[in-house]
Amino acid sequence: MTSVKVGNTTIKIYQKQGALKPGSKTERYKQYTVAYRALDGAHRHETFGEKNFAKAKARANEIAVQIERGERDVLKLTSADRAGYVAALNLLQPLGIPLHAAIEEYVAAREHLGGESLLSAAKAYARRKGSHHDKRVGEIVAELLQDKKQNGASDIHVKSLRGHLNRFAAAFHCNIGSVTARLIEQWLARPKWSPRTRNNNRGSVVTLFNYARKHGYLPRDEQTEADLVDKAKDTGNKIEILAPAQMATLMTRAKGENALYFALAGFAGIRSAEIMRLEWRDFNFARGHITVAAHKSKTATRRLVPILPNLGEYLRPYHDRAKGFLFKERAEERAVAFAKKNGISPWPKNCLRHSYATYRLAATENAAQVALEMGNSPQMLFSDYRELSDKHDATAWFAIAPKRSGKVVSFPAA
């Protein structure tokens, strides 16, 4: 017998005789058995072949380490306690709720009941709230997404909801009425999620719970658990913009597709994803605006973006000549690579849209107007961009225009 010891935990490895070796009447294969007591109190054995002693020893060490990391106290429970623990896990399994979460919820509920049993309070609540019918999270997610699609929500909005809520449904295989604010907070508290990512996911969960309440899966006259979850504090990233001189140099060197992309991003403030969805039919040169349709907009709302005079100069060669989409795939990547080769490296994220917001707000001093043009809130514009520049720089920015040469710029193939 061999033993593997980690801390105060010892796992034994027994050597036994196995089947006879071929052609021999007496010589048998060796077998190595790792013996230990499992979480439910039962004795377990894992067997390894004659040539796998090293694997058996490694497995014994792995089991010992697991026990030393916190399972030892559980394994030392009495038989009655272990049976109770396993029974509790089995009862909670259909609900998809961890044991510790169930205990926390039970204790918190009892604190509010003044000595009344939780079961009697739950029965009284069920009688009072019989108007709603609880339903599984995954089923409600599917309903919500189908409803959004049928009622004309933008593909972008539906895609965002689908990503957030399918992830949420995968974590909660239970009725929506069983999901508490505490459980939602724990789900959102992922180490790699930034505050903005957490808030975006929280917003989708709030949408789900509001939908459930509206359709009778939660009480209609109560605040939902999702509403009780606070937003993460999002200080945001540092806003970086280009100076007018940098943009002027870039536009002097850029041609064709790159020049068109830079002009739309820098002199119209349109999001890069929205630019890639634009078609030439969205441009009304006679009235001087670009229509960003709801299904092409990040916010799923239609807006009109003005064609300012310098942008109009960059668009002039395309009048009456362009059809279809403006760009092929990965146009943004090509434009950014061009900018880096021409002295703007690193390329600040969203710098052209940030630049437009900054200089446009300085020029107009009207946050509400710029917010409508960009599809943002006036509060965000006022707080993020108000003091980044002045009217002098704004005038220089919107004075950047191509030199008149009479030459027609070639249209980037769609």
C-alpha cells in the first residue's frame, strides 16, 4: 500500500492482483486502487492499470488537495448531516438555485415575517397574487426576443438583447419569480466585465423583468427584483479627440474610400457600425441631411444628420453617381490602418465621433441639437464634451475641406 499526504489528508493507494497475463497460469497484472470517502459519505474507489501507477498517484494527490481546500469539513459531517445535505441539493436541483442562495433567501424572508412560518406566508402571497403565472426564465427570454422582432425592433437591438439574455437564461434554469436581486448582482459581478458591460447587461435584464411583469409572469403592482439592482459606477474612459491640424493632414493624404469614411465619421459624427450600414439612398443632397434609419441605428431610433458645408464638399463627387452601400466589409479597419501609417498612432477609440461631438457642441452651444444629430442624450454630451474645445478650434475643424480640382473622385465599389 502507498499513501499520498497533503496537509492532514491522506489518500491510500492499494496494489491488487488483476487478470492473468496472456500465456501464464500464475502471473497476473497489477492494479492500483485509489480509495477515498466522497462528499456523500460513500466510499469510492478508482482503479488504474499496471502501467499507470503515476496516474494513480497524481489522482490521489488531486483528491487530497481538493479536500484540503475546503471539503474536509464537509466530509467530516455525520451520516445524518450528509444525508440532509444531499437531500437539500436534490430538492434544489430542479429550481437551479445554489444551496447557499436558498439559505440566504430563507433567512432574509424569516427576518421579515415576525415569527410567522415562511410556508404560510408564501401561501397567503400566492392567494393574493393569483393573477400572475410564474414561468421559466428561458421561455420568457424566447418570448421577449420574438416579440421585439415582430414589433419592428432594430436588428442591432435584438442582437444585443439576445446576447445578454441568453447568457442570463443559461445561468438561471428556474422560474423568473425565484430570481432575486442578490442573485442578479452575483451574476453581474464578473471579474472581466467593465462597469459599462455590467450596466448594459443589467439594462437587458431589467427589460426582461419588465416584460415578465407586463405579461403576467410577475406581480403587476410590484417593483421587480431587477429594478432593485443598482447600476455599476461607470466613470467611463478618457475622451480623446484629434486636433484640427491632425485631421487636416489626414484628409489631405486620404483618397477614395478612406477619405469618405473619415469625412462621415469626423464631420457627421456617425458611429462606425452605422456608417457600414449606410446606403446612398439615405443621402438627401437636396435637403442637406443623411437619414440613419431605425434598423441601422444603435439606439433603434431614426435620426437626421445634417450635411455640413465641408462634408458636402467631400460628398460632391458622388452626387448622381453612387448606388447601394457605401463601403465593403472592414472599411473601418483599412481606414484606421491608413491613419496609423500617416502619423496618428495609436488611433484613439471613437476619436472621430468624439471630435465631431466636441467641436459641434462648441460651435452650436446647443447640447439638445447635437444630441439629436448623434443619437445621444443631452446630459451625456454636456458632461463629456462641454469643456474639451472652444469655438476657435471648432471653426478650424469644420473648415477642413478638399481642394477644388475639378477631378471626379472614384466611387468605392459596393
